[in-house]
Amino acid sequence: MNNNPYLRNYIPNYNQQNMDEQIDYQINQLQQMKKQMRNNTPAINQTFQLAPTSLGIKYADSIEEVQRDMVIGDIPYFSKDMSILWLKNSKGEIKTYELNEIIPKDEKDIQIDFLISQIEELKGMIKNDANITDANAKQDTTNTTKHDKSTRKKFENEESTSISEVSGSKEE
């Protein structure tokens, strides 16, 4: 049989034809699957945000805006004017801080602030001294009535109720 030239030519052609038919059949199947996929696939128009887009600094107008936002880690939120800081953690807890600008001062600025505080202190001392009267001024007195324990008689005592400071200066 192997020596038959007709059979040798026929078997490879048969195998080739069989393979061509299988390939065509598979191509048809894939094209049908492709058509089914196009017809059965609905268009997805929704987007889902599973994680925040940024892990850095955010700006917010109010604490309500901070409360609505979902965070993974600690995220600082600043107000637009940079005066308030909200720090939100992954548990949803919010801490609020007030921010003040720190301006670096050189030696002259520090000395000016020191002198201003001394002037204010001296002004306060002058106002306090103006309220104190001289020792020669009449003092407010009140009558107090007490009982003598041994005789149980009333007696009146006149005591001073104000304390005055005597200002004096050394004359040389």
C-alpha cells in the first residue's frame, strides 16, 4: 500500500482538506461568539471611586465638606485662607486646628518688642499710682461694734478700712 502512488497523494490531500475544514469551522465559531458578545454586552456608564485620588493636602470650604470625603490615611484639609486646618483620619475622626503665621524676627525686632512691653508695664504702674492717695488725705473709717467677753458690754471701735501708701523722696 505504501508503494501505491495514488494513495500517497490522496492521504496528504485528505488530511489537508480536513484541517482546512476544521480551521474554517473554528473561525465561524469565533465569529459567532464575537457577534453574541456585541449583542449581549450592555454599555457601562457608571464610574466607581474605590480609593481617594490624592493622598496629599486638600482644600475645603467647611467642615461639612471634610466630613463627606472618604480617606484612607491621615489627610490634612486647609481652608482657602489658610487659617484653619482639619486633620481627618481613616476612622472618620476630625481634629480642628487654628493656624497663625509665625514671622521670624531679627535682633532689632526682638529689642523693639521688649521695649514696647516695658513701656506698657510702666503705663500700668503710673495708672496704679494715680489711684493711691497721700498719707495726709482723710482715710475712710467705719464704726465697728464688738462685745467685751468679760462684761458683755458693747463698745465701739473706730478702725481704718483703707491702706494708703506714703510716697517719699530722699532730699540731700
